Amino acid sequence: MNTQVRKPLRRSATWWIAAAVAARNVNGLRQVRRTLAWADQPVRAGNRRAVEPMVLHVVVPVLREQQQITAALAWFVPLLRDLPGSTLTLVTTVREEAERRHLAARLAGATAADLTVERFPQLTGDELAALGKALTSTGEGTLTDAVAAEVLSGFPTTADVVTAELARLPQSDPLVRHVHYRGDGRKAAQVNTGVEQLAIADADQEYIAVYDVDSRPSRELLERTAEFLARRRAADGELPCVVQQSARFATQRAAGAWWERSLCRGAARAQTLWTLRREIPNLRQHADAARRPHTGPGLLGLAQTVGHGLLVRMDVFRKVGGLPTFTVLDDVAFGYRLTLDGIPVDSLPFTTTVPAAEHLSELLAQSERWFQSYLDYPTCAARWHAEGHGSRRDHAAALTIGAYRGMAWLLVSPATAACLALVLGPRTRLPVRAAAATALWAATVAPVRALATAEGRHLTGPETAVRSAETLAGLLLKSIGPLTALGRWAVTGTRHTTLAPKSNRRTAPSTATDREFA
């Protein structure tokens, strides 16, 4: 007879873990449903009112993206011609030439088997094929850096492609500009350099719009943005300072293996849920707090901006000194700076859809890159406190919020794995199993069905099971990138790399509008 007495639940570590994860995920599910009830609501026919056209100065920083230029121009130029006074600035960088030399050095000693997308994701398929052909013609077993450099120099740089494409446009058309950045900075420095070349008279009436080269904002998105700006002007007496066009993520099913397509699809869905569960609610809370009368000390939340689909009023851009260039990344750091000045960041109640990582290697590299933003918070606090922006209390609050968000990301995969083990474990006590099952349901099944319902889709049981399993797999992988970022920092002692990290690699240009990916 088994006389072992089980300890009370309140003294069980597994109970508290399952309960804590369940509470967080249920609250996240509540936020998802609230966001879906607020965002992307259909506009009734005849309810659209004429609004004053907005002026957008779109700035697109590009690096090693030769194949995207033609499609980007074909998309943005007609779109912006309907917005009088708007411009498009493509900012190339001399850094591309330095990176090409670095890649040639890395290619030294490479064999034919090494010339793969997985080994060299910065190279296009055409470049890899040319390197393989050159290797065969030399009769040697490995490449030399001289041969690699010669092959790569035969391909035009992004600046060359931009120059050639702009030559095809009418000379009298001032809409498109090409700026070549000659410093050693990255995306933020490119954007700032592009903005410096703009001559803007009405700085409080015009916007800098930062997009990626593969972004495809739809005409509907810009119409909804103009309507939102008009409503905010009517309510506040001025145009909003900063507007974030938050994104959903979707793959184009480019991976060859079914498991890789499924995994990336689930990771994209998990990232979409993060947008709906954390990004948009946090921005809404921050904007509401920043607009309320506030006389006491203390930080008003912490805005977390994203570096694509970001609209900044020109006078505000100048006031804060542009995007931060002293951090590894710029988007979250920019939100930190806005928060210190009490500048509200409005979330547009209409999401865009952007392409997500298509391969596992890209997915992990993307996650590692994005987590660098959280590691930038201490640098932000030190720099801006030294410059007199924000009190010690403000920076302590910001660092606490940033640390909480970073730890939450780091613990997503371990917490999900722990709950999965508790659900499947034969010796798990019923209350603990129930709490763990609730945590998994609130993180996968319920939000998957909520997303489908909001999109007007009715999922069958098998469809729900497949999508939930994909999302679960995405969550189980979510913490690998952050852990890799921390490990690389610990081993190398630096977070800066010679090659600028790329979030995605797509050999074919994106041609679909943001509403055609889903």
C-alpha cells in the first residue's frame, strides 16, 4: 500500500509554474481578443469621408538588396504619386562594398559543397552559382579570396542597380531620390542621412515614413492612415507625432521541405499573436497615458516602436535627433527616446501584413537579431541620462520594463516546454495538469481560432489542430534566438558584427500587397 503523502499544491513548484504561465497566457488571450475587436474593423460603405491628403517622405534603407529594387520602385512610385508632395528616398551604403570584401575573405577555402544558402545566406543564388562555376574552371578544390572577390565584383551593387533604375524614370519627376551613405553606420544612419537631404517647409504637417525594401503598403492602408490622422487632428488640434503601422506576419511557403514550411508558418503566426497581444496593447496604453494630464513623476509606460511602417512627424524627428545610431538596432531604442520626452506613439487601428522568414536558419537569425533591441536598453539609459534626458527614476522604470519584456521572451520556450511536459507526464497531479493545459490552450488553440474568426474563416477540427500544433512549434523555438544572442555576446565580448544582420533572405522580390500574404 502506498502511504506517501503528497505535499500541498501551494508548496509545489510545478503548480506555481503552470499557474503563472496559465495566468499570463489567459491575460494575453484577453488582449488578443481586445485588439481584434479594435483593429481591422470594416468601414461601412459610404462612411469614408474626404480627408486632407497626407504627405509622406518614404525612406527605404537598402543593403545587398539588388533584386528588390525594381519591384519596390514599381510599387511605391505609383502609390506616392497619388499623395501630392510625397517623395521616395532610397538610401544605399558604402558599407555594402566593405561587406563584399569581407564575404570574399570568408569564401577563401570554400569547397563546392560549402556554396549553399545555409552557409552563405548573404549571397544570392546567382552569386553562388557563379562562384561554383569559377571554382570548377580553376580546377582547384577550394576558392581563393582573389577569385571570390573577382566573381562578386562582376555583380552590380545595390547602388548600381538604384542608379540604373532611376535613369529609366522621367527626368522631370522629382518623386524619387537616391542617397548614398558613406559612413560606417547601419540602418539608422542610412535613414538619418536620407532625411537630412529632404527640404521640408511644413515640418509639423509632413511625415517621415520608414519602410523596408520588401514592404508593400496597400492603398487601403494609406487611406486608413490618412483617416486616422484626420481624426487625431480633430481630437488634439494637431497631427499625431508618431504612428506605428503594426504588422501581421505570413510566409510565402518558399521552403522546400513540408516540415520547414509548417514550422516557419507557425513561427509567423506566433509573432502575429505577439503583435496583437503585446505590441499594440502596449502602444495604446502608452499613447493614452501620454495624452492624459500628468503632473507627477514617473515614466508613462514604455513605447516599443518597430523599424518598418513607422511614421514620424518631421518636426518630432528633428527634435529627438533622428533614429539612434549608438545602439546595435534602432527601433526599440527610438521608442525609449520618445517615451522620455512624453511623445505619444499611436498604433494604427489597421494592421499590415509583411513577409516572414521562410527557412529555419533565417528564422533563428531573425529572432537573434530582434532580441538585440532588449540588450540595447542599458546603453540607452546611460547615454540619455548623461545627456540630461529623463530622471534616474525614469531610466530605472524603463530598464525594469525592458528587463521584464526580455525575460518574458527568453522564458517563452522553456515555459511552453514545461507545460507540455506537465500535460503529457503520467504522474502530473490533476490540478497541475489542468493549469498547464489551460496555458497551452490560451497560447495556441484559442488565439488561432480567434485569428481565423477575425479573418472571416471557419476552421474545421483538423485545421485547428494543425494550426495550433504549428503555433506550438513556433513557441518552442521562440527563445533559441535570444539565447544565441546572449551566448554570442558572452563568447565574443561584442554584439557588433562585420556583416549587418539580415532579418530575412528572399531570392525573389516580393510583389504582393500586404493583404495578399495571409
